[in-house]
Amino acid sequence: ANRQSQSSDLIINLPSIHIMKNTLQKQRRKTRPPIPQSVEQLPYPLPDV
């Protein structure tokens, strides 16, 4: 019985973790400026990573 309850908890938790990651990515997209299609469209040179 214990194993079954643990596995069902995992199944319930996985989608919520996935949704949290999606919302984080959406928030990053809002704060970050849109990515230009090409390097020539960049208003500034790319920093060396």
C-alpha cells in the first residue's frame, strides 16, 4: 500500500514541476529582449562567453 501511494504522489507531482518550469521560461522571455533573427540585427556586439 505504501509503494502505491508514493508512486501516485510522483505522478501527481510531475506535471506541477513541468508547469513550474514552463512558467519560469515564460517569465524569462518577458524580461529578456526578443532574440534577433541574425547577428547583423544585433544593436550591440555579442559578448565573449
